[in-house]
Amino acid sequence: MEYKNANIRFLESGLLSPFKKWAAKWSLWPCHFITSCCGVELAHAFACGYDGERLGTLNMGISRQSNYIIIEGTITRKMARALQFVWGQMPDPKFVNVIGACGERGGIFWNSYNITHPSDIVPIDFFIPGCPVTPEALLRGVRATQDKIIGKDRKTIEFKKVELPFEKRLKERMVPTSPKLFAPTPAIKVDVKSEVDWGKELENKLKKELDGLYKSITITGKNSIAIRTAQENLMEVARKLRDQMKMDHVKSVNVIEVPHERKFIVEYVVSSYSVEELMPVLVTVFTEMGVKDAKIQSLTSLWESANYSEREMHEFFGVLFDGNEGMGKKFILAPDTPDLPLRKEFKLPDERYVFEKSVTPEFMVPIEPPKDLYIPISEEFVEDAYASDEIVVPIGPHHAGSGHLRVTFRIKGDIIVDAIPEPGFVHRSMEKLAETKLYVQNIPLFERLAINDPVNMNLGYVRTIEKALGIEVPERAQYLRTIMAELSRIEAFYYDAAIFSLFFGHTTGFMYSMAIREMIIEALMRMTGSRSGPSFLVPGGIRRDIPDDVLGLTDNITFAIHKRMKKFEDIFVNNPVTIARAKGVGVLTKEDAIRCGMVGPFLRASGVNYDIRKIAPYEVYDKLDWEVTTGDDGDCLGRFLGRLEEIKQSVRIVKQAVDAVKGIKGAVLSEDVLGEYKEASSDIKGNFFRVFGNLVLPKGEWTTITEAGRGTLLFSIISDGESNVPYRVRVMTPCWMNLRGFMEALKGARYADFWAVYGSFGYFPPEADR
Amino acid sequence: MIDINALISTIMNNQVNIPLLQPLLDPLLGMPVIGYIIALILWKPFFVLILIPGFATMGIMLLILPWIERKMVGRMQWRVGPREISPHTRGIIQLLADSLRFLFQEVIIHKDAHKLYFLQFPFLYFIPVLLPLLFINAGTAGNPLVPIQTDYALQIMVALISLMPVFILGVGWASNNRFSFIGTVREAFLYFAYEIPFIVVILAMIVLYGTSNTVGVIDKQSGVWWGIIQNPLAALTFFIATVMATARLPFEIPEADQEVSFGPFVEYSGIAFGLAYVMGYEKMYVLSAIMTMLFLGGGSGPVIPGLGDLSYGIWFVIKTLIVLVVMANLRGVYPRYRLDQGLRIGWGAMLILALIALGWSIVVMGVRL
């Protein structure tokens, strides 16, 4: 690239060169490009723990005024446009650092269909490895750029060759994982009958209500029922379910393609918020249809909450949901993404572990730099807005106050008339990638859904496998998992609180929250060894036992954060300006919240008492003493305070669990999974792939719901019973489910309220886009 | 024809008296050319305009004020702020690096901009911001330190300050960008919200002091009877109006970087943005100086022995700095109001406060008479 090092050449030219270099060195203002996980660590690097401002780098976020891009991780095809555009807007001289493994060669997402390599799009000065990088490494990258500017040549680093004693032994070893076994013609069945003593009553009731409309009703496990119906009866069944059974929201819309049988299975997972007994019950309504004219009546008219998921499935599989207004339009994917990527005929390259010399990975999709800035807004839309005295303001994906989400507003005066979301800027195609990895390899993958809430993400996935295999987790492991999950919840909240306060221009609130987060991260790091990507939970328990002194430290940290939480409340939460900004803004009534299928604390803030930890307790939540927080207001302040109250309950849970777990000794890994490797019951090290490499789930669909930091996390794994990779994994993350309600809450608010609403929902684009 | 001798005698009769420096200055004054230059510099009006509290002080303030702000806010936020650039002086030259960097950076004029106005307005903006310095009295009762004495000084200042937003509107209009458009409209709305209370408060002070000559204003604040004690409500309203006028938190509404990405200045890069960035601080300095003059007794304070007239100037700068630091600290404490809330405060609470302050002044005047 001829542009390479042009900036350095500019700085070295002229008589004033020393001044130019000195000024550029100490005034690198980054235009942060928070794409995914590493953005969390960037926030830490510039918050009070590490304080990147020491180096003179002031986070700016506005392209014209900054001279430095820090690309944080994955650049998807959609985001590549924004990257190119922003880089083009920046004045010379400018520098680019890429942090994170996925910015280099793709990292864990290397074979994804939707990512690009930033080095193909803009010239890069430094790559900083890590997944996610630590703040130390990030700041070292800044220092390296400074050194490069003043002329210390770091372009070539010569490696010294070292004779490693174990090199020979490594060569003899086989590839570190088991080979993947794909069944050639997998038999897919989503309604495998289960012998549980549950649900006879409900089954009979359903049979009575849906008489003549269903083909079969099967109990597939505790709290889950599958209804098979014909394509033409689906609408009628759905209407009956909604009106008679009070099933008021859709938790997931899923499509499974079975190519050798030339059919699609379309399923809706529905549940109820209004009837207490039905709250934990997941009713799966599914129908089968041929691949050729895959067309189905959209259920959006019945369930608003199905809207975005239907559009997503339409994009991934090409199934036409007749009646949904988004058909035929791009929603998540970019215009140059391969069409219908989740179909089985679209193959991703498989993983290879040993690269011979000068062999590059075979997956080299020619990724050309994008030529246009793709904005899916038609000219008529803009004309129409202008005709009715409104202006159209698109915000994002790279805006100083938005995550990677584009929202197009129609504003009349100062009031938002309509908000059109455009997610997908961080769509890393997790669902497809999961089909190319072993069950156990997917644990770190799904952790990257929300790196600021890692343990809950792991827990959701691991629990699904445990449910399928019928594994009973040892009690000590259950307690430890609860502790970690609650710490993770606190972590997620304080990230959102930081963003919320930053959106109000309150940097002090940001710093205080990040300080609290830093302490929680410290506790998790002592436990698991990783700052924010622990991957510590495995099917059947946790990787290794946690010593008592580390648990003692966790206990101390819950005391230590208490004081800081008080300070945070004093300066931000009780601030009159915060209250003025957040009170009565972005109200979601109870009916609206249920209609839009809100989840988690945001649903509870609207007055629905729904917490999976209470209604279908997992781990040890039923043994501990804590309360569900609900509110009635449903405004921004209510949502925020509700979560704050919930965090106090989390601290309570952690304290109790730490006290309890000290008295419980024993294994942390279930004997059910260990098999003959009994010695690994307190530490899996050395036996990991022997134990988990050939994990095969029984045939059927396995669905669990977990209460993650921001709400219900639904994992649905479809297994054929033969392969040791999942046939299909459906992930419904809380942020994705909340997107509909988020847009609903915006209507009628003022333009500046967008940031209040955004912050109060804790919308985290990587989690929503998957 | 100008009478050179009369001019020289005017200059020589109105010299700044600094006893400590006098032994140093006397031989210099005797020299042929240098003597005249020194005499000109020491000519009171010129000295005030150029050195204290004029351009030189302002320049230094502009260089260290953002640093003070970043450091203090950093300390409030449990961190250190800029430091590594000069570790022994705690990074005090940070803004020098930033401004040099802006100076050497490309200035981009995008194709939708109105090129002429786009480049003109940031420079024109300097004029109304700098001119009020001509009327600021940094002296004390009986010892005025003011460049230009006129009976309409306060009115001229108000007029010049009212002119400032016009240039911001021009900047936003020339940028031709959605965010700068929204930011400009916000600025225009907010302008009316703070401008009327601001003018009413100045009126209250004119009524109270019975003069709008800055010399008279300082004379009326002798002893401990500073303006803030004579009319505290006016001081409060003036302070809030200053915060609004300079778009500081919690009224950082037109330039909210999370919402409208620096509003009117979103398209500016390089030195043009550097100017706009510095301009905010400059505005802050000028308005704080006016506040010091109107409410904090100008340069009054215990006389530092040996400094003579300079001592008043130093007290004046110290008081201004205190006002500035209080304003800078707001950044660490408050979030940002919404536009309609800002307007409600301006048209509601502030206007009422200003009118009460005016009434108070009239009552005080009545009692005095």
C-alpha cells in the first residue's frame, strides 16, 4: 500500500520536524472504534485503573478532530464501511492500531462469513494481540506508536531462535482436539419425547384447546412442550395460544434446515408473562415445509416480539414470513455478505491446527474494501420526512455516543417520531461458527457474546449441555458457579452504568463505575486466571477448584465495593441533573413491555415479576435468601434504579454463597462426565479433551433459559445424536430481545433522550448482534 | 498633526508603578529606543491590555486552564490526568503539545461546506471575544487599571458578548452538517435563555453602582462591600449565565459530544478546530474577568509590598482563576441537562432570580438615597 508510513514521512519532513514529531507523539487522540469485546478493555484502559490520559491520549470519538484510530477487534463487513469512511475523514497525519486477535486474522472468528481484516481496509501501524487484550497491552501499543512517531524503528523485530526442550515431544503428539465427526445424513427431530413426570395437565389442556389443529403434542422435558402443526394451521394455533392460553410473547424464532430431506423446520418458542404457572414453561410451536417455496404466515400481527427475529431468520435462511414488513430487506447482514449464510450448503472452512510453512489458511475470501457507505434508507423516506416538516438524523454506527448500532430518527422539532434500528455491525455469525466447532470449543465462542458478562453467557450454554446429558453438577461447583455468575452480573451492570453516565456527559460516574468493575474483575481473575474471558465453566462443573483464600478475597471485595457504590450513588444517581434527565423518560408500560417481549431487569422495571432465578431456579439460587426487584414506573430512572437494587441483592447472594461454600468440600466436576478420569474431579488440567473432546448430545432439541446480566438468555441446541458438533445452535440474547422495546420506548421522546433510553437499557451491540 | 511631546508626556505621566522593578527599569528607560518601548509597555492602559490581565495573561491561562481542568477532574475521578509528557512538572505542557499537533494537522474543508464562511468564522469569532478586555478594570478603588475609560463600558461589553453566538451560528451554518445544524439551533435557543437574565443582571448592577463606567464600578466596591455581598442573587445569576454562555456542564447542550459531536464544530479539523476549542476557554476567561470586576471587587486585596500597581493585577488574576476553577470543576460533578430543561431554567428560574436581583438593587438604591 503506497500510503504506508506516509504519516511518518510527513512528520519527518521540513524544518519543524522535531516539533511536529513531539506534538504528534504526546497528542494522540484516539477515535475509538469499539466494535466488540475489546471495547470493554479500552474503557478500562482509559478509566481510573490505568488512566490512558497520562500519555496525553484523550478519547475523542469524533473523526475530524482525532488523529488515531484504535480498532477494537472484529471488523464486520458492515463495519468495514464505517471504518473506511471514518479513516478517510480524519486529517493527516493519522495512525491506526488494531487490538485483539480478531482484528489481525480473525481470531476466534477466523472462518466467519461476515468478518473482514482491517489490514485490507486501512493501513495499520501496530497489531496488539490478545483476546481480549489487557489494558496494559493496549497502553503498550499506544507507547509503541509514540516510539514509532519519534523515529525509534520498531517496524522489524528480529526473533531469536530458541531450542525448546519439549519441541520434539510436541511433534509426536497429535492435534490437540478430537477430530470432528459429522453425520452424513443426520436425523433431526425437535420433539423427542422425554420421560419426565411433568405437564400431563398442561398437555391435556393444550390438546383440548387446539383440537384438530395440531399434529402432535409432545413433552420434551421439564417445562417444555413441543406442538407440531401444519403450515396452514400455524396462525390459528398461535392465535389460540395467545388468546386462550395467555402466551403473550415469543422468546425465539428458529429455523432448522435439513438439506437431505429438503425441508425447513420453523419453530416459535413462546411463553407467558401474565400467568404465573406458565412463566417457566416454553411452548415450541413448529411446522415443517419444503425448501422450494418456503413461505409462512408471519406471526408479527399476533406477537410483536417475533418481528426482528423473523427478519433475521428470513435473512439467514430465505424463509419468507408473509406479512412482516421487513421481508426482502437487509437487516443484519451487509450487502456483500454471502446470501443465506446459515444454510447447510454454505460451508465454512474447517479448522486446521498445523500450518505448514508458507501455507495460509484456505479461507481467503477475497474481501475487497467496500466502495460505498451503505445506508439502507430510501430516498422516498427522506422526501416523505421533509414533506411532513421533519428531519432525518441517522446516528451511528460510529458516533461519540452510540455503540455499533445505527438508528435512523425522524425528528419533528425535538420529538422523535420514528426510530428505525439497523443492527448487525458486530454480527460475527456465532450461530454458524458454532456448527463448525466441537461442543466444548463453543464455550469460549459464546463467551464473546458479551465479554462484560462472561460467566452468565457460559452458564447458559453449559447448562444446555448439562440438561441434554442429564448431568448433576456437584454442590460445591454449583455454589462457585453462582458466585461467579453474580459477580458477572455486577460487572455487566457497572459497565452499563458507566456507559449510562458517559451518555449524560458525566465522566466521573463512568470512572467510579469502572473502578468498581476493576475490583470485580480482580476477583474473577484470581478465581479463573483471566480478566474477562475466563471460559471457566465446563459441562458438569468448573475447570478447577477455587481455594478458600481466594474466596475470602471475594468476600472482602464485596465489602470494599460497598463504599465505592455509595460514592457512585452520591455523585451520579442522586445527582439532581441525572434525576431530571431520566425521570419519566422513555416509559414502557407493562402492556408495552409484554408486547415487545422485554426481558430481565427492564421487564421487571415495568412491573412484571419475572426472574428465571426465582421461577425456574438453577444452581443454588433457591437455597439462598434474596429478593426480586420490581418497579412500576418503567422509565429510564426506574430501569436504572431497579438494576442498582438488583446488584445489591447480587452482593447479598455472593456473601451468602461464599459463607456457605467454605463448609462444602468435594469435587467440582461431576462424575457423570468424567467417566474413567476420576482424578480430574478437582482440576481438569491435562484431561480436558480426553473428557470433553467427544461429547455427543442425545438427539433432539435442548433449550434452556438463564437469567444473564441483562435478562433472559436462551440457548437452543439441536443435536442429531451422532455428530460431536452441534447441528444448529440458536442463541437469543437479552439485548436482542430488548431491541424492540428499546425502539418502542424512543417514540415520543426528545432527541437528547435517546442517550438516556439507550443507557438505561444497557444495550450492548455485540450481545445483540451475536 | 499629532503633538509628539504631548503624547509622550501622556504616556510618561500614567506609568505603572512597580517599586521592586524600578531599579532594573530606570537604566533601561534612559536608553534611546528601548526606553520608549519600555515606557510604552509601562503605560497603564497598554500594560493592562497587553500584560495583566490582558492578552499575555489570557494566553498563559489558555495554555494551563485546560490542563488545570483535566488534572482537577482527573483527581476527582481517582486518576492522575495528563502527566507523562513532563513528569516532573505534572504534564503542565500538555496543551502545548495538543495545540502544536492541531497546528500541524491537515485542515479539511468538506465539499458541502461554504468554503469562505467555513474558514472565516472561527477567526472572526476572536473579535467579540477579545474586545471586552478593553474595558476591564483590574485596579481597585482610586487606582483604576483599565485600557479605555468610558461611561458606556458595561453596555459595550454586553453588546459584544451578545455578538458571540452569532459567529457560532455562522460556523454551524457554514458547516452544512446535520449535527452542526442541531447544535446551532440549540445554541440559538440557549442564547435567548441566558442572554435576557444576563442583561437584566448587568442592569441590576448598573442600578446598584449608579454608573456603567468600569472605574466607577470598582470604586463602589471599596472595602469588603464587594458586589457579591451587595447583591448575592445577581452574582449567582451571573455565574449561571456564564456557565450557560460558555457551554460548560451542566449546560453543555450545544456542544454535547455524545449527542451532537461538538455541535457546530463537528466538521472542523486541524488548527480551525484548535481555535474553536481554545475559544471556549477564552470566552470563559473573559466572562470570569467580568464577574471578578462586577462582583468580586476587581483587584482589591492586601497590597503585596514592593509590587505597587502590579499587586492589584495579581489579585485580579487570582480571583479570576478561582472563578474559572469553580467552573471547570462543574465538569466532574454534573451531567448534562436536556435542551428543554436548560431553556426552562433560563426562562424560568434565572429570569426570576435576575428580576429579583434588579428589584433588590432598586430597593438598595432607594435606601441609600
